[in-house]
Amino acid sequence: MSEMPHQEPNYMAVFWWLLVLTILEIAVIYVPIVRIAVVILLVAMAISKATLVALYFMHLKFEKRTLAIIALSPFVLCVFLILMLTPDIFPR
Amino acid sequence: MSEAAAVMHIGAEPQETPLTPESSGKLGMWLFLAGDAMSFGCLIVGYGILRHASKDWPVPSHILGINLTAFMTFLLIVSSVWMVLSLSAIQKGDKARFKKFLGLVILGGLTFLGCQAYEWTHLITEVLPEHHLSFSKDLFATTFFVLTGFHGMHVTGGVIYNSCILNAVSRGRYEAKHVEIAGLYWHFVDLVWILIFTFVYLL
């Protein structure tokens, strides 16, 4: 069994990034800009934070690529679900 | 085969998987998390569709307390850092440091649950009646409690899981690879909260 298969990432740097992004997210909702810009900014920052956690804390960056594909499979389901439900939210 | 050898054979790891050569349990946890992410994904997409289709959805930040949940978000992020530090400690064989950090992770999880219990009580008894909203009649309240409740159950499970790991490693029955698998679960709980915090509280 290999105990240390890769060099340990700089966990504290990841922590500071997550903290800064969280503060920015809270700040964004009080900034008087158009709603769509707020939505795009918030979604982009949330996805960045989730990606940081998966890549560095869950070590996905250092795993085999197939494992990353398994990890991403739920997003395919979510996209399908959105596409299938979208006709329902437009008035007929 | 001698009795000792037979015991060794039973206790040995099954054939390693090509995806996670260091332990098959890790692949198992990833598969479980992918399934679990599908559950959370369906709930979040369902929430988004319902909200988009509603004409009078309240602004979440007017009803839900952002300060407390910002603190809860901070708590989960810090506990994720403690989790990687405890894994790093046990990989280097430093059991005392491992116990300290995993203990902090468990404490962080319990504090999170305490905050959530306080938040729910406050919402149900004071805030929701003030806004003429109710848990059973309004989609805003229902989707909120389903999403945060499902996540809260995961945190509860994580606290129990981490406590078992702390106990088993302290007794010498588990080692670093088991801590890594528990860590994957805990980071996933953190990752989902990051999404819930954005989609349910901030957006």
C-alpha cells in the first residue's frame, strides 16, 4: 500500500481561497447590479468552491481520470433533468 | 494453511481495483457519493424548477438569516481543513495530532447541527408565521426544509461515522486508508453545503 502517493497539496491556500470566495459571495448579493449578473457570479463562485474541495480536499486531482468521470456523472443526470423539466415551466 | 495464515487471508484486502489501487473501499465510497450526489442534484434541480415556475417566491435573504448560515458555511470549510490535517497526521503516524484534529472535526459537525437546530426553531416559531408562510403549505418553506434537512441528516451521519473512525483508529483497528475514505464523505458533505448555501440562501 502506498501511503503517500502524491505530494501533499497546500491545504491552507485552498482554505483561504474558499474563505475569500465565501465573503465575495455574501458581498455580491448586496451590490446593486442587475439580477442576472448576480446569479451568474454566485453560480460561478459556488462551482469554483465545489471544484476546489473536490480537486484538493478529496484529492480528485491526483486520482485516475476514470474516477473523475464517475464523480462527474451526477451532473449529466442534473442536465438531463433540467432539460426534461424545462418544457413544464413555460406556459402553454 | 495454518490458522494464523487463514485469519490473515480473511483479513486481507480483496484484490485491488485498477481505479483506486490503494484500497477498494475508496472506490466504494466514490460510487456511493456519486449516487448520493444524484439525490442532492435531483433535489436542487427540483427546487430550481419550482422556484422558477413560481410567481411570488420570497427573496431568501429577507427571510433566512445569512449571518448564522455564513458562520455555518465557515464552520464546515474549517472542519474540512481539519479533516485533511488529521489524515495528513495519521499518514505520518502522528496519532495524537490525528486525534486532536478528528476530534475538532466531530466538534465542528456537532456545532453545525446545533446552529441548524436553532435556525429551524427560530424559523418555525417566529420568522415563518411573521411572513404568513408555513412549512406544509408553501413551496418556499417545504423545499427549504427538505434540502437543509436532507443535508443535516448527512452531517449527523458524518459525525457518527467520524466518531467510529476515531474510536477504531485509537484502538489500532483502522489505519490511514480508512480515515481517507471517511474524509471523502465529510468533504462531500461540505461540498454540498457550499451549493445549498448559494442556491437556497444567497440566490
